[in-house]
Amino acid sequence: MRILLTVIFSAIVLGCASKSGTERNVLPAPLGTKPDAAAQVQKGNTLFASRDFAGAEQAFRQAIVADAGLAEAHYNLALTLDRAGRKDEAKKHYIEAANLAPGNKVIWDSPPLHQSGGLNHDIEKKSYLDPSPRGF
């Protein structure tokens, strides 16, 4: 019985330690993205996963150059900047990603948009950008 409790406790501790509540994952480029931009997003995602944040930042910036309207590239860049401690610059890209993808729940649930001290945006508020029946 004691061994079983130890195993369960260890599993809980390891499960909690493996992924924090604030950890976020990068997003893939959606289907139909310009090939140059999609390639840079994929490259950035690979670099981000290997914790090469400087390289990931460059790749995401190149994706934005290739397609400035690619919300996922802005979001991924924001995550990368956040990891580098550049919170103010990251926040600008979180906001840009949200403006470009009003229906993307992952982007809209990003920390600066929902945490205390963030933008304090009411996601339930109608928006002219919202394509759903809730919009204007």
C-alpha cells in the first residue's frame, strides 16, 4: 500500500512539474499560408522547441516579412519574446495576433489578454471583426 501511494504521489508531482500552467506552445501555420511564411513558421517552431529562442525570433520575424497578416507568426514571436523577458515587445505581438485572428481561442487566451494587469478586454463584447452572429 505504501509503495502504491509513493508511486501515485510521484506521478502527480512529475505531472505537475512537466508542464506549468503558464507554459504555451507555438502554433503551426494554417493551411493555405504562403509557402515562404509557412516554411519560416515551421523553422521557428523547431528552433523554439530546441530552446533556441534567438533563432526562433529571427524565423518568426521572417515569416512576418513574408506574410504580415499571419496571426500565428505574431503569436509565436510573442511567445518567443516573452521567454526572452521582453514582455513589452511581446505584448505588442500578442495584440497584433489577436487583431488578426479574432476567433482564435488559443491566441485570445494568451496571458497578456487575460491576466490581471493585461488588456482587460471583454472577449464577450461584440466586435466588428467577429464573423459570428455575435458581431455587428
